[in-house]
Amino acid sequence: MNSMVRVFLIIYVPIVLALVPLVYFSNGIIIEEAQQNLMNDMEDKWTLLASMHWPLEISTDTHQQVRHISHETGLRITLIQRDGTVLEDSLVALEDVTAIPSHAHRPEVVNALAQGDWHTTRYSTTVNMDMLYYARMLDNERILRISYPTAYVDDLRQSITQRLFVLLIFLFALIAIISAYLARRISQPIQRLSYIAEAVESGRDSIHFPDFRDPTLAKISQLMERIFRAMTQKQQLLQDEQEKLESIFTVLEEGIILVDHEHTILHYNPKAEHLLGVALEIGSNLLRDSNDFEVITFLSQILDSGENALWEKRIFRERVFEINLRILPQEKLIVLFDVTEEDRYERYKTELVSNISHELRTPLTMILGYAETLLSDPDIPEEQRQKFIRVIFKSAHSLSNLIEDVLELNRLEQTGRTFELAEPLPLQDMLTTLQERFATVTDKRIHYHIRHEQSVWCSYEHILSICTNLIDNAIKYSRGQNITVTIQRERDEQVQIVVEDEGPAIPAKERERIFERFYTVSQSRNRNRSGTGVGLSIVKHIVQAYRGTITVSESAAGGNVFSIVLYEKRPTNKCLA
């Protein structure tokens, strides 16, 4: 509600509240006075009627004269003897007057006999309506009674009330106009000052300061203008400094949260929101206003420390953080640094060195052992010498394959999904390459179901690596004679690769682990033909690079079915340009 409306109501409402009862009581007084005037008028008319000649026997002429007067004045005129016998009634035919019941017990008659005259209002059984009566004794001991229908009085009261109501409406309108005028004159300066205050409070850059005729208001306006100019300059300086600070905080790799000792957020950077996975808001409570129980627990453990602290490794939502807490005089500063990749890389290096050391030990031991035997015994038979040399060669070849697989896996982990293709791959090229590569395999029959007429937006090296590793895996471990390879482009830019062998089937509990580095199911597979344990891990990384899926299931024949779905890497518009 603006100031003008408030001032208007302050002026208008009290006047209206005072005017309504005043008009109400005035209406009562006027109606009362009108009724009194009516009674006085009835008395005057009674006096005029009493001056008429009233014979002892009412003649037809007298009756006609009385009825004429009654018609002209609206009065009912009744002449009554002392014993209550009605001699004349202006509303009844002369011949019917004698049929009127005795009026001896009528209140106005009784009181007129007792006191000389009387006023009353009652229902008339003769004319069947409410009447206002006035009765008085004549000199000849008869009673002259006149009456008005109360409808006349009601009409009079209604007429007065309607006129006063119209007057009241007029007064309401007049008072509203005057109040609105006064409210505008009074509230306009207040509205101007209010506009200035609201504009300053809202932080507007440009504010119009109006002129005031009143000297006091003019001084207030000038003072507010000077304060506003000074505040604007200070605010601009603070804003410039804040923008510099925001720019610095935004580019930081660390998440930063500054709170007071009540844990109210004073400042934060977007990196903090990203690391915690929640939306932060300056002015909200870091702990109470969050609905995330994990975040509350994590931050509570940090903020509960009453002194400067550094946590080198704290795990939160499968991420590893280095956390630095600084206790300032009025605030607490939390610095979050995501060291997940560094921690993962450290564990990866440790695991890789351990696995490589383990995997290299077997071929190196065989190479060194057989080489030492050949060197120490120059007279070894030629057949056995050739056997030892073949073992050394096979072990060296395994060692070379292991090194190549490890390098390929490392390259895939470094590349991830950040690669682009210049042109699609014709599946005919892939069919030709696979047929040439596995042409020397004689103990297995490889059946190719490749849609050679199709082209897919996938890397030639990636598809070849997937197929080669899966086919090699089937050749090494399958006891059956048939291997089926299917490659085709499906709808929604999907590429399906399926390699099926004839078993033995990989146990269900092992199907997730076979994609780990250096993991082989040697207990249930061919021990003599075990691989490096890296091939399926390479396949998994390639599938992830295409945001695809890979599943292993058991076929109807008891073999293994490796099913892969890749999403094509079509070039973006930017790349095409």
C-alpha cells in the first residue's frame, strides 16, 4: 500500500466513521420530529373538525360532507357516543354504521374519556389495517376520533430515510474527493523521498533526485544525494576489487569456501560447487541449509577442527581430496583440491609395476634359464638345443607382445574419448584385413558375418584391435573348432560387434573380472596357451571411448558370446568446416 492510499484512508475513514452515526441519529430525530408534526397536524385537523356542526342524528348530507373531508385529507373520521356506540364513520356507508361493533373498549376511547384526549397506534378490525388514532372529547360528551393509516407514516419515514441516504452518498463522494486531494498534496513529497530511498536500497546506478518546495525536504533530498554519490564511488571500488578476486577464484583448480564461525557462507567459487556436487548460495548456512547428508557429514568433520589443519587424502563420493582448513579471526577458509587422478595414477603405477614385474618374471626366467643351459653345456644334443632355442624365442615373443599390449593400453588411457575421425571406415576393408591376418590359423574355422557394403564412423585401428583381441582370445582358449565374427551397423548410429566361440564358458562370477589388467581365467581355460592378460582390458577401454557397452554371455552351445555396441564418432559441424 503506497503512502497516498495510507494518507487518504487516515483522512477519509475517521470522517466517514463519524458521519455515519451522525446521519443515523439525525435520521431518527427528523423522523421523530416529522411524527410529532404529524400528531400536531392531526390535532389541528381535529380542532377544525370539532368546529363543525355535529347534529344528534347524522343525516345523509352530514355523512356526505364527512366523507368528502375524509377523501380530501386522507383521514378516517369517527364520531362515538360515550357508551361506545359509533354514530359516524367516514369509511363506512351510513346505513352500515349501526353494524359497527361498540368502541367502548378501544384504547383511544377509554383514555379519551379518562384524560380528555389520546394518541395510539393499533390494528383496526373495522377497516382491517394498522391506524394512527387521535381521540378527544367534544363539548356534547361525544368523542371525535380521527386516524391516519400507518402506511402514511411508513411512507413518510421511508421518504426521509431515502433523502438522507442520497445526502450521505453525496457526502461520502465529496469527502472522498477532498481526502484524495489532501492525500496527494501530503503524500507526494513522501513518495518522492520513498522513491529515492528505495532506489538507493535496490542499488540502482542512476537516480533522479527531485526538487522540493519545502526547505526541510529539499535539505533532506540534497543530503541523500551526497550520501548516494559517495556510496556509489565506494561500491564501484569494491565491485572492481570483487571482480578481480572472482576472476582469480574462478580459474583456480581448488574449491574455495569462506564461512563465518556460524557456518554462514561468505564466499565460494564454482569449483567448490562442482567438487561437492551441491549448489551453494552466499548468505545460506553451509550445514543447516543443505539437504545432502553426505555433504553435511563431510564438511562437519572438517569444520569441527578448532585449528588449522591439512588432510592429504580424504575420500568423498569416490573422489580423493586434499583439504586445507585455515582458521581466521572472523572466518574459516576451506580449500578443496581434487587429487583423485594423482592418487589413481600413483595406485596405477604401483599396480602396473607389480603386475608387469610378475608377468615379465616368467618369460625372463625361461629365457635366462635356457640360455644359461646352452652356454654352460656346449655339447648338448642338436635336437635339444633347437628345442631350447624355440622356447627362448617363444618367451621373447611373449615378452614383446606383453610390452606392446601395455603400451597400447597406456595410449588408450591417455587418449580417452578425445579423438576425431576424418572419414568413415568401409567394413569391406576390415573384412579383408581380418581374413589376411588369421589366414594362417589352421586349427580353427573363423566365420565372418560382416556387412561389407556398410561404412561406420569408427577408427580402423580400434575396430581391428577389438576383433583381433577377441579372436585371439577365442583361438587360445576355445576347445571348439568354430569362431563366428559379426560386424554390422545398426540404427541410431550404433555399431554391433559379436564374437562367439564354442567354449568352455567363462564362469558367471569371473565375467566382470576378465576385463581387468593381467587377469586370466587360467583355472578353467587352456593353461598352455595363456595370454598377456591385457587384451580384454584394451577392448574395454576402446568400448568406453565410444560410450559403448560390452557384455559376456553363454551361448546355447555352451560357448562364450562377446557382444559389443559402439556409438559412432561422427564429426561435429566445427570439424566438418
